[in-house]
Amino acid sequence: MRKLKYLFDNNRAWAARMVSQDPTFFQTLAEQHAPEYLWIGCSDSRVPANEIIGKMPGAVFVHRNVANVVVHTDLNCLSVIQYAVDVLKVQHIIVCGHYGCGGVSAAMQHKELGLIDNWLRHLKDIYRRHEYELESIEDPSHRQNRFCECNVIEQVRNVCHTTIVQGAWRRNQELSVHGWVYGLGDGLLKDLDLTITSPNELDAVYRMVDGR
């Protein structure tokens, strides 16, 4: 711990700064947990969810993994979604990828990387689904950027395909799922103009019976 003493020093300085700005900050934070947003993003350390949307601690419930993937076999991610939707009653789920994503880049390669290959397989499946469009983009960086966007689009749909989200809609719970991409080079968010608010906006095969 002595080697990381500076992090504890930073923590004390941050806590003191918060109290100086609002003496009841931590007391209020400890007594309530009612975020309006669930953020599903990449584990990349350059994409801090709260900071890039200008929100303080307590405002955003966060799940992060390599390349912001949502799959129906990931109980960790599904548990986060269920808690956010059923208990916290978030009104917005934001799936946010980012340009320059290492996971997306790795999925475009033909290298054996180890255990993560099993995770990247989800991304390769998405690439295959959008292969015609992606392979028509000559510039490699532009192709990778578009793949980042395609990945977010597919993950938004995956969120909406869950029984958790469709159950909320069936109960008439207000819930919207959004797809965004963050630019590392300029710090700006891009709205992919994809917001889903009901099962009627999904392909029929994915709709639950009661959600038709």
C-alpha cells in the first residue's frame, strides 16, 4: 500500500474538495441511490462514464466490459441490467462505444490472443453480419470507426431483446435504450440516432409474446 500512498492522498484531497463544495454531499450520497441512467460502456480507462456526461457520483449506474458487449449468456451484465431496471427504475439505458476501441480492433485481426478470443467472437459475429458494408470502406480507420458504430447498434438491440427490458415495457415502465459513440480524439459523444422505447420497434422474432 505504501507504493500507492499517493492514491490515498488524492482520495483525501478529493473528499475534502467535495465537502468544501457541499458539506452534506457524502451524507446525501450515502442515504439514497436513485440514478436515472444505466451506462453500458467499454472497460477502456479513457472513457469515464460520469465525467464525459458531466454527472456527479450517484447519477449513473455503470457496467463496463471489453468493447461494451451485451450477450444473453453474460449473467454479470444481465444482473446489472435487471437491478438497474427492476430495482433502481432507471429511465434510460445508454450503450456507449468509443472510436479507437482496442477490442473492436482486435476482433478485426486474424491473431490468436488467448482467452479473450472467446469474448471477441461476439464482435466477429457482428463483423460478419455487416461484412458487405464494412469491406466496402477502403480506409482502415474509417472501417474500424464504422465497426464501432455497428457494434453499438447490435448491443442496443441485444439489451432490448432481454426479458428484463421487455418486461419493463410490458408493465408500462418508462424506459428508453440509446446508442452512442464517444470520440477519444475530441471528447465528444455522437448520437447514432438509435433510441428504442418499445418492443414494437424490434424484429418480430425477438418480441416476447405479451409484448406484441
